[in-house]
Amino acid sequence: MAKFDEYCSKYRCVKLERREGILQMALHTGGGPLRWDMEAQAELARAFADVGADRENRLVILTGTGNEFSGPRVDPDAEFFHGAELTPAGVHDIHWNARRLMMSLLDIEVPMIGVVNGPAKRHAELALMCDIVIAADDASFEDTAHFHLGSIVPGDGINIVYTMLMGLNRARYLMLTGEVLSAKDAKDMGLVAELMPRDKLAPRSWELARQLAKKSDTLLRCTRSVLTHPLRKLMEEGLDYFLTMEMMATLEKPVGKAG
């Protein structure tokens, strides 16, 4: 079993804080909003695994830092990958980390509260996969890393989450056109349960967590397993295939290095 003292300061891109059995994971880069890269992908996969292996974590709050949940919006003229060689081994590393990111989050066996503290320009699905999702009233949701601005197939799990939550045609429109969903749009579609000013989010997330924490450990864990089962089933059934399509399109033309 993982011990909090062993992993609490281990990660560059996530600040971990635990009180009363409630663990808060605040994504960041240098103390500011998270700037997504391949190192962040690999780190978060490992961090979710550590969190899931620590049975002293009874609830998890996943949030961003500052005025943005995640970014930046992809520059279509910039090199998308920066870190791993686009060789078979390098592509396999990207594929493996992407899969572990999704499955390690689902392997966390306690309820999760996603707090979208501002625009989610990259990997909004991390928050949307949580059991309760609340957001700032000026938040937004988009997928800038794939088809619309990048040269990447939306096959790393975001396609599964958006399709499950929005419906097939609405999700396809977003992923092909680069539509930006406002916080109100997201709430109207059921992606988000509550909207509020940004300064109210942290207190509300802890209020919800303390409310849930009144239940027994077994009830919390078994309920989480039941509630995530439909999403886990879709991930296990399709994620490897979708990631393979993503990697094939990446290798279609020279795009530099991966990351």
C-alpha cells in the first residue's frame, strides 16, 4: 500500500494535500495553471496510481491552479510532441502513458470531485471523469490538442468521455470543429453539476467531500466502483484501438519529436 509521506512531494505537476482523509490534487506548472506536456502525462499516470494505492485516501478532489484548469491551447504551427522520439519505442511509450493515465484515474476506488476552476483547453476529460463535477461560471471546455488545431486523432480517451456525456453527434461536432463549450453549455448538457464564482469552488468542493466522507469506507469504495463501471467498460473495450489510430495518424508525416 502506498504511503502519503512517500509520494506527497514526488510530482512536479501536482500539489497534494490531505486533511481528514480527503486528498486534494491541484494540477499546476511552476505554481501556475497546468501547461500540458508528455512529462505531465507520465507524471499524472503515476500520481493517480499512487493515490489509488493509498487506502487512507477516502475522497479525492481534482482541481487546477489559478484561473485555468489546463492548457495551453495548441499552436497549430508548433511542434506538438516535444520529448520522445517518433520511433516504435517512442510511440509505444506515448501509447502506454496515455492508457495508464485513463485507467489509473479509474482505478482510484473512492469518489472523486472534479473542480474546473477555469478554461479546460487540454484534457478536460480528467475532470469530467470524476463522480461530481463543479465549475467556475467562466470556465469553458474544448479539445485543442487533436483534430481541429493539431494533427492528432482524438483517440486518447477524450473521445470516449465526450461521446458518453454529450451523445455521439454532439461530441463529433465538438471534436471536428473545435467548438468551445461555455460553462452554461456544459451545465445544460449535464457535463457539470454546479456553477459558481471561482472563489466559491474550493469551499464547495470540501463541503461536498466532507458530506460524502460521513459514509463508511466500504460504501464509498463500492459505490465508486458501481458508478465508474460504464466508463471503465468503454475504456477497456476501445482505448487501445483508439490510441493505435492516434499513433498511425501521428506517423503519417514528419512532425518532429513526440511529447
